[in-house]
Amino acid sequence: MKRLGSTARSWRYVLLAFMLAPLLLALALDRAHARDSAAFDYGLVPRQIADGVYVLEGRKEDFSTANGGDIANTGFIVGTAGVIVIDTGSSRRYGEQMRVAIARITPLPVVLTINTHHHPDHFLGNQAFPPDTLAALPATIAGIEAEGGAFNDNLYRLVGDWMRDTEVVVPRRRLAAGRQLVAGRDIELLALGGHTAADLVVIDHVSGTVFAADLVFNGRAPTTPHADIPRWMEAIAQLERLPARRWVPGHGAVHEDTEPLRQTRAYLDWLSRTLQAAAESGLDMAEAMTLPVAAEFRTLALVEHEYRRSVVHLFPAAERAALGSR
Ligand SMILES: [Zn+2]
């Protein structure tokens, strides 16, 4: 009797579980949905840094499922006749949320959407912007065409569902250096390079704001997958001569003086001298990776990680140069 009684009780539990299952499933789905819409919210809040000039500051982190790829600075300038957008972020969702954030500030249309260079955290939000406004330097367009698909696939792996429905949209408007009125705003474009083959700097002359793209990092170690260090350092030297009132780096905080430029240049200088010395003394790549980061750069976010990546990017050329000089 005892055994029969316990079997009957077990069956009652099974029956109860069956009856409750649809209700529990519905509750779970509801909660998952609520969590999703909160989880895929970048929380973009543009910060006004000058009259009509806004920045959306990314985190000083590497790509992750926690940050959804919100690791670079984007910005926009509101003219009298429209909005100039500088970089579109890392995903379709980012671009869409950036547009909503812009629309909260001005009803004016976006008339120019610039991709400063071809790295994925700067252009994969393009889908959210009018296609005829998308513009970049010719070498950036070529870079997006050649590598955009692989970057997009890689970000799906690194940040997951934040990337849902993100596709590469290649800008068709080819930009050139020069100063002109854009949307009623006195804007100058500088066509530089060194971080990548083409890095576009945007100067807003009225406010003295320079969007320096990834030629300048602030408080975060520079990334070097497409770097030409001597050219990059030359570009920074050129930027240092500008009569700017504030600097928007590609990564890290907006700054009023040239300290982030000095910092980026000093790091690049140390990096290239370190790798050159390592190659000349016959170290191999694994040994070069174990070299300590100089004390003055240890406070830079991600510096150990970026140093090791830079060894992979730059050490083979340093080795070739060392062999050539023997
Ligand atoms: Zn970059």
C-alpha cells in the first residue's frame, strides 16, 4: 500500500507539472523578452561638448557580449540645414539607437554620414543611415569592400546577438580633403593615415573641435592591425599644429589639450623602438611578447592585450628590417 501511495503521489506531481508547463514557459519567455530589450540597449546618451557638437563615448574595453561592441567614440554636428554624423558604431542596433538619440536632439535630417576609417567599430552601424549620405575616403571604401564581410563575421563571434541583422553597407560618396560649408557648418576634412591606410579627421572650425578618429587614443592602448607607425606619428605631428580647442579621440575621453596626442605618439614611439630592439637582439616573437610594458603606459586600458596583439602585427616587419640591416 505504501509503495502504491507514493506512485500515485508521483503521478499527481507529473500531472501538475504538465498543467503548469505552458504557464511557466510563457512566464519565462516574457522575462527573456524583457531582458533582451534591456540587454540590447546601448544606453546611448549624446553629450554636448560645444555648441551643436555631440559625442557618444564608447567604453575603453575590447569587444564583448557585455558591451555589444560599444567601444569607440561616435559623434555628430548639428548645422543649420542638417546633421553631420561621424562614425556609426559597431552594429545595426547601434546605428539605429544612435539615430534615435540624434532625433531626440534635433529634427534636422542627417545629410552626411562619415566613416573615419574601415575598422568595424566605426562603420557597422551604416545600415541605419540614409545610403546616399554615407561617405568616406576612397581607401576606406576599398577597405570596407575588401574586409567588411570578415569584420562583420568576426564581430558576430565576439559580441553575439547584438549584431543581429547587421550587414556591411559600403559608402558610395568619396570624400576628399578640404574645407567647405556642410549643412551650413564650416567643416574641414583632413585626409591622413597611419592607423589604417586612410584616416579621416573632421574639424569643426566654429567650435574648434577636432574629431581625430583612431589617430588619437586617450587612456587606452592604441590598436595596430593595419598600422604604419612612422606615417601615424607624422599624422599626429600634423594634428598637433592645429589650433584646436578640444579633441575627440577615437577611443577614450574628450580632451581640451593635446595630451592624448602626446600620449599616443609616445606609446607608438616606445612600441616601435621596443620591437626594433627585440628583433635586433635576436628575440623571437614569443620572447618579444613577454617584454614588459614601460611603466608610463601601464595605466592605459588594455595595454598588455594590445601590446601582444601589436607584436603579432608588427614584429615580422621588425625582424625583416633587423635582418636587412645586418
Ligand atoms: Zn581603428
